[in-house]
Amino acid sequence: MRVFSGIQPTAQIHIGNYLGALRQFLKFQEKEECFFSIVDLHAITIPYEPKNLKKNVLETLIAFLAVGIDPKKSTIFLQSQVKEHTELAWLLGTITPVGDLFRMTQYKEKSKQFKGRVGAGILNYPILMAADILLYKAEIVPVGEDQLQHLELAREIARRFNKKFGPTFPLPKAYLPSSGAKIMSLTNPLQKMSKSLPDGCLFIFDSPKEIKRKILRAVTDSETKIIFDPEKKPGISNLLTIFSEISGKSIKEIEENFKNSNYENFKKTLANLLIEYFKPFREKREKLLKKPSFLFKVLEKGRKRAKEIASLTIQEVKEKMGFFKNNE
């Protein structure tokens, strides 16, 4: 089956992104046809610094490669380098009710967050996301819970197109990891981990010193019992989730191992576990930073492969919508 997913090049990749998305990519690339995009067109729908965009794109690409996404097994490409994404977004926009867009939770949240500073791009974001997915006729889309509403709209747009112009797009299905999909902030365990709050965010390329600092300062509670109880003990429960996901041990097993311990010892053990786990990623990143030509080759190879599929889809869509063929 064909898999598509995209990550915005907004900043460093944090552990929530890794557990919820990138680690899933590794599983899919071993058995499915995968298209993984750095969606830079999405990144400009909110206020951003142009001088940082290229840097963030390369950092995201490095993260893909450092965690093990293999350009020999997966198509890794930059969204803006395949013009069919925006072309299909325009075509799909003509059959998407405006009311559906105004109902999107992300549009409401971003409009409040960046009051007076957001353009039509954030309103049309779900149409571009639908185009990203449908352009490759993807059947599986690994997403976070916050993108499920957008994916459902993509399915509705596909249904509407198929009904109006004839069978064209499969209805993409969401894939959510069974666990680890929602990692909370280290400083506020009631809030999802976010790049916008770096102190509560554990990045996969953080130095050992930073990892230790953030974990030891992570918010817990006044008790010292290491028990998984998200409602009463959200802080320690979040750390237990991270420990479980990284170690591969069940939470019950970890609770048993630390039943006679305290938070300080638990945190120190977790910090050391994370430092060792992400060590190969840090080392790979340092090597890749010295190979810019290799990074551009990866993107060019991915662009060519993505373009092959995308151009065929656009040709089919335009013919069904009544446009002339090229040179007709």
C-alpha cells in the first residue's frame, strides 16, 4: 500500500514527533511504498522568518535521515519543489465548501493565537493537506490526533470528487500509533509537548547536558510513589510513558522496578536512558551537517520520484474535470 505523511520544517524535532511520527515511518518503509514530505508550504501559513526556512528544511531532512528513514526505501522530498501540490489544492478548493474550512479547529485556534496576522493560507491549509495526500493516492496516512479532523475532510473531498467526476482517489485511512502518540510538556504535563515551549520540550538532538537538565527539572508532584495515574499524577505518568516507549518495557514493569525508589533516582535513570538512546542520532546529525551535497541529492532524487506520480495524478484529474490535455 502507499503511505504519505508530512512534517513541517518549523524547528527541531522533539521526542513526541519522533514517537508519534518518525518511528512509525521506519516501520512502514520496510513493507509499504512510502512518500515522506517536508511540507514547507504549510510552514508559511503562520508568521515565520524567511531567513530560517531553508535552515529548518535541512534540519528536518537531517532528522529524517538520522533516525533511519532511508532514501533507498522511501521517497523523501520537499513539498514546494513539486508544483502539482498547489495545482491540485486549487482544483480541490473549487469543490470544498467554505463552511467546512471555517469549522476546522486549527483555523479557530491559529486565528486566535495570531490575531490579525494570519492570511487565507491557514483557512485553506486543510485543502493543501488533502492535495498532499490525494496527489499520491495514498491509502494510509500516519497522523497525530490533532490532524484527524483534517484527514476526515480530505476523505470527504475525495468522496465529493469521485462522485462528481468519477472514481479517482482512494479514501485515505488514518494510522495512529497504539501508544506514545501524545507526549506531554515536561514543564506542564497537562499540555501537549510543543516546540513553542522549548523548556518543556525534549528535542532528539538535545545535548546530554540539556537532556539531563530538562528531565531532572520535569514537573511531577509532592508524592514520591512512581505510579502511572494520568489524572492524579500527570507529571510522573508522562515520564513513565516516555520511559516505556524508549526502553520497550511495559509501564507495569517499570513501576515494579522502581517501587522502592524515588523520583530523583527515576529521573536520573530516565535521563541516562535517553542520552544513550539518542546518541546515534546526534552522531549521525554531526556527520550529515558536513555533507550538504548529499542532502541536496536526497531531495532531488525524492523530487523526481514524487513528480512522476504527481504529474500523472494531475493529468488524470484535469482530464476528468474537463480541461484540455497538454498540446491538445
